[in-house]
Amino acid sequence: MERKRLLILGSTGSIGRQTLDIVRDHSERLGVVGLAANRNWQLLAQQAEQFGVTGVALADEQAATELRKATDRLRVHAGPDGLAKLVGTSRPDLVVAAISGVAGLEPVMAALEQRCDVALANKEPLVAAGELVTTAARRAGAQLLPIDSEISAIFQCMQGEQSAGVEKVLLTASGGPFANYTKEQLSAVTAQQALEHPTWQMGPKVTIDSATLMNKGFELFELKWLFGLEFNQIEVVIHHQSIIHSLVQFCDGSVLAQLGLPDMRTPIHYALFYPERVPNQLARLDLAAVGSLTFAAPDTARFPNLRLAYEAGRSGQSYPAVLNAANEVAVGLFLDAKIGFVDIPQLAEQTLEAHEPFAVDDLSDVQAADEWAREYSAALATDRR
């Protein structure tokens, strides 16, 4: 059997490293033809050596220069364009898109233009440019496969079902580490506290997004564009144990759920081998050991990012791209201890309020909205300080 050729965008991050773990376990079925990262050139070089890869890319041009100095064995592409060029030179069967932020949008579009299937781990391409991405996929006849655990759960529950029969989806959220905090307690939260997620092991940016519920807000856009759902068909439910990864309610009242331990390797494994289910050695769910499962409604007064995502999604145009960019800036400032935890949604909301929306017809429109929001939110944060 010929091995599936993988290009992993974001190979040094959490999703990328776990994807490579699965490749190690299934080397007879999976091979790696390209690796890309932001700036961690040392780990990228180690990964390339281990998996026999010669073509790599680094978004950070200085990091690319350092890698070229360290070795002449690798073909090193550099900068945002370099990620897209790597897609063309490596000729993969499947691109695993796990680069945090909107930086992952251009290589995703490049993959779709080459009629390559894409396994999406990062949400930002569908948030900022959902219609452009899904239109490109349809035009190319390429598949968009979700790696995000909740979106994968809905994807699995939808197998063999008609989308017209879906009444609503129940999108579960762990609630993050501060689900029971008061507003006063939230104002004193540190980055170190926010990075200690109770159930999932993730990268810094997505972990902060989980704590603010922006991660769940971004998943609204994934559901809209991947499954053609309206925002009023999506109900967010807090489920602290992260055992039920999401549910689909059909028009006859039946509800299907996908359950499993909170381990990102499970949805990654499903996406890599889709539509086949392949045995693995991952830990199995023991419901008796779990004991009980609890559910609650989200509190958008304490966690307004979820409300902002619904509002931006319903407003459409350039608002989602602005929300994504402003949040990315705010999370970066919080991780650098330049703003507080509760300032993250405030910065995003004030940026949205100041924005004059416009239609998003191509990637240049996404870039314009993104650049404006970054400049505005950064200046706003400086003024606040």
C-alpha cells in the first residue's frame, strides 16, 4: 500500500508534534514530505532529520537564515510566501494546517488551489475567510477535514446523515480554568494561571482562547462554513469533563454524541486516515471511572468573547477578520503581561465597534481588515496603558 504523503504546517507546535507521533506509530501508512514552523528552526531541523524530509519552511525569515547556516541538507523556504511555496514543491496528499493565527490562511489556500485535501487544526482561516476557503475547496474538489476535537465530533456524528435533517448542534466547551471565577477574580488572572488548562494540552494561544471562550466562539465559524449551519442552530454547552466532544440534534429529536478521552491525537488520527478507521494504541474511555458528566449554560457576562463571536458572525463582511486579528493582538499582549485577562475581550469589542465594515471578496480584503484591526487594537492598548 502506498503511503499517504503529509505536509505538516506548524510541525513544532502541539498539534504538529502529536501528528508526528501518529506518523511514527503508522510509518507503513503515513509519510512526511514537508515540514513548516514559525521560528523554532532547531526542532524543525531535528524533525526533518528524523522523518527524512528535505523541504522545510519557516515563517520567520531570521530563523530561516539561521537554519541555512546550520545545514545545507535542507531546502529552506522563508517568510509567509515560503509556506505556500513549500506546498507546491512537496506535492503532498494531505496538508495538516496547524499554524496558529491567520498566518495559516495563505498556505491553506495554496493547498486547495493544488486540489490537495486539508486537515484543519487552526480555526483562523475559517474565521477570517470562511467563504473564500470553502469556495476554493469546492472548486478544487478538495476535502476540508476538521482536526479540532469538537468539530471532528460533529463531523463524525454527521456521517451518513443529511444536513437538512439537522435541527441544531450542541457545541461543548470545557469552560477553561476560570469557569467558576467571579469578575473580580478574573481581573487578577495571570498568564501562567491561564495556561494551565484543566483537561487539554494545547499551545499557548489556543489555551488562552479556551480560557476566554474565544476558542469556542471561533468554532462557531467552523461549524457555519464546514456544515452550512446558521448561528442560531449552534448552542454552546459548558461540559467541564471534556468527555462528550459535541452532539448533533436532528429534526426527529434524536441526538447523537461523540465521546472520548480529552486527547487531541484521537481527532488527528481520524482526520489522517479518513474515511477509514484504523486501530491505534491510544487510551480508551472508561465511563465508570469518569463517574458523572455535568453541563451548564455559558455566562457571556463574565466571558463576553462568545457573545462577540456570535455578533461578528451574524454581521459578516469584514467583522470576523477584525475580531480574529484584534483577539490575536490582545492574547499576545496578555501573554507578555502588558494587559490583563479581562482586557482581552474589551480590546476586541472596542476594535469591532470602531470598524467600518466592507465586503470580503478576496484575500486582499482579508489582509486589509487584518492589518487595520492589528494597528487599531495595538494603538488602543497603548493608549489604555
